[in-house]
Amino acid sequence: MPEFAERGWEGKTLAVGEALIRIATLRQRCIMVTFDPDTASQDVEVLLRIHRELGGTFALDAEVIRPGRIRVGDPAEILAQVPARRARAIRAGEP
């Protein structure tokens, strides 16, 4: 499904602006996705459809490897996997 390309990002790194974000895992969606943020009305069919069509997984856990400024129009790029040990070194400011 090309419209769900991010489902293949697990373990990869997102570079956007000056920031690096490690996409850790694909995970289950919670009940909050069923609430309209403007009206607070609930539509449980949203979550039922996520379970039916996507096995319940429709969210990504991520962590910031390197914080940085992100501006409107900055390009975003999916990079190869950054091992957890290397991600910790980058966060610590190591070269």
C-alpha cells in the first residue's frame, strides 16, 4: 500500500531539517484515534477498520536522535537504519 509507506520505516531514521528521528517500532493504535479532536465525538469504526485492514498497527514509536530546527519546506528523507548504540552516541554529541 503506497499510501501507508511509513509502515516500512521501522528501524530506519528520518532526517528532516537539522533533526534526526529514529523510527523505533510499528505499534498498535489506541482508542484515542476514534475521537474527533474538534468535537470529541467518537467513531469506533475508525479503530475497528484499523484492526480489520491493518492488523491493529497504525502508529510508529520514535525517538529523537539529534534535535534540531525544522522549518516549513525542509525536505524529509528516510535513511538507512541507525543502530541503537550509534543513536545514543549521536544524542551524546559524539562524532
